[in-house]
Amino acid sequence: MNYPEALAWLYGLQRFGIKLGLENIQRLIAVLRVNLGSARVIHVAGTNGKGSVCAMIDSILRAQKYRTGLFVSPHLVTFRERIRVDGKMISEEAVANGLTTIRDLVRDWDPHPTFFEIATALALKHFSGAKIDVAILETGLGGRLDATNAVQSNVSIMTPIDFDHQQWLGQSLREIATEKAGIIKPKIPVVSAPQASGAEKVIRARAAECEAPVQFVHESYQKSPIGLYGEYQKQNAALAIAALRAARIDIDDSSIMRGLASVDWPARFQCWDDRVVIDGAHNPGAAHILVETWREIFSDQRATLILAILNDKDLRGICEALTPISESVLLPKIRSERATPPDELESVLSTNTPSLPCSITDSIADSLALARARPNPILLTGSLHFAGEVLAYLRGEPAAFEECAQ
């Protein structure tokens, strides 16, 4: 298969849906003869901040001249963003060759591996051939039964746990935390962000069961500038540094400073220009953090909000979080079949804040044109998929072939 054919095959696997479990990925790792050698593995779970923490760890390690493998999800504009070695995205050729090999191996498997299982296997095989020093793996969904959990790690990181993906992970914070804490392994150190009391109890109990040392990081990193906006990113930085220490990976202060200063992670309060901010906040917890950061940067200025949210998310919770900083709202039609119809989103907004001006537009381009004609700063948010469409439009690039839940 060439690259477009390989992606078409991969995205076609979404018909198998999400199937949590480790049997297929363990089988894939075995038949592909994945061998990370002496590479250390950093495993990151949580609800919000996982990608930022992974990006910070990767940037610090590369500043220290370690050879890194980074696997994250979802992507924004191109699938290749998910798999990187030394900061460079996997090539189209490597994706095509790797997926062709996997397709031929799994053709008759029952159950057939899912999109995320195969993406994980592709990443691990790519890292295996690249002779990396450190692999940084972000969970796709949950943790206990996530495909990334098939790899032995050297440290388990827990970012803040909140409500998201309840249909898969459970309806209570304790249930969600139990799934996330499933990445904790016997004797392997655990480093966690501050958590709500219910989630903290679950993490401590799982760590005790595994005889794993656990550290909760309450301080923020204040020693040098960070290339990402927001006070919360200073907390993420402290978590990233503590995890590297817990994994006994040698890093010096100079590499920490250079790595954090140069870290680049799009759609996390990304200032496209002096008026336009793009953020992928897709649950109420992330939306509240976005609002805090907005006020840090723009004080009491209200936004022209351009909003799109996927239909399996907490629409009301996200809207309630964002309306206090919104002067008006524009609701574009976007490509995703999972997007909430703009008229439904308008109904939620009008119920929540009847006085907030709200308009439906035909496209991102129309929304941006209308927003730029108004004096307010502009905030585009509601989902990472939407953020990816926005970035593709602004860069003049093709949008992602198709998005998936993980």
C-alpha cells in the first residue's frame, strides 16, 4: 500500500469501534518482534494535560541529547503527528510500509485489531527500529486496558483525573480513576499531579497494592520560562521533571530550561496571532483551565467564541465553563460526523445564557471572517478535532483524513 491507501485501510478499521483489552496488542508486539532493548519507558495517563506533559518530557530529553520516541493521540492535522523519533514525525513511507506489514499479519485475526491497537503497534515497531533511548507513551483511553499498557514502564505518570469518556470508563470519579490507575505496575514509581480526594485514594490504594512508591507533585515549576501559556503548564512542568527524576534518567538544569523554553504543543492555548487563540478543551475540566488561562492573558476582555463540540461530550458543562468569558458565540459547521449540530449547540447555549448573542455559520472560514470584523480577541475551542480543522485551514493544508475517538 502507498500512504493514502494505508491510511484508508487504517481508518476503515474504525468499524470495529473501541475494544479495550490487551490480548491483541500483546499478540501484535510478539508477531512484529518489537524489542525496545534497553530503552526506558515513560507511561502517562490522566484526563487533562497528558499531551503537554509528554511534549515537555520529550523536549527536555532531546535537549539532554537522548534519542526519544513519542507516541500521542489524537492527531490534529496529520496522522504522522502521533509517532515521532527525536521530534521528527514518522515518514509517509514508514507508515505505508509498517501498515502494509501489519495488515498482512492480521488479515484473518478474530477479533480483528482496532485502529488504536494497530497505531500503537506501528509506533512500537518504529521505535524498535530507531534504537531510541526513551519511549514516551500517552494512553489513548483509560489505562488499565489501553493498548499502551502492554509495555513495561519505568515510571507511571498520572495527570489530573476528571470526567470524560464515561461510557467507557465509568460514571464516577472513583471508577474513572480506577481505570487510569491501571497503568501502575509492581515496584514501578508513580508520580501524580494533585487529584480530587476520591481519585487520590484510588491511586494510593493501587500503588500500595503494587508496592509502588508514589509521589504527588503539588509545586509548580518557576525557575525559567516555558514555551506554553498558562499557570497550569508550570504544574505540568513540575510533574514532568519529577517523573524524569523518578525514572532515574539523568538530566541537568540547563537541559530542563532549554527543553521547557522550546516545547511546542499546538492547540493548547496556542496564540496564532495577537488576536486568535486555539485550544482543544473538550471536557468541562479542560474548559475551566482554559478560562483561567484566558483571564491570565486577556484579563477582563471577553472573547468572540467560535465553538464546536463532539456529540459524545458534556455540552452543557463545557458551555457553562466558557460563557463567562464570551461576548458572543459563532457556531460553524465542521467536517466531523461526530460533531454536535450547530442548532443543538445553540439551544444549549440559549438555555444556559439567553442573553449571549449566538449565530450559526456555514464554515470555519465564515466564522473567522465575522469574528475578525469584531473588536474582541477570538477563541476557537471545543474539541481537538475542531482545533485540527482550524489549524489545517489557517496553514492552508489538507485537514486530517478522518478523526477517531482515541
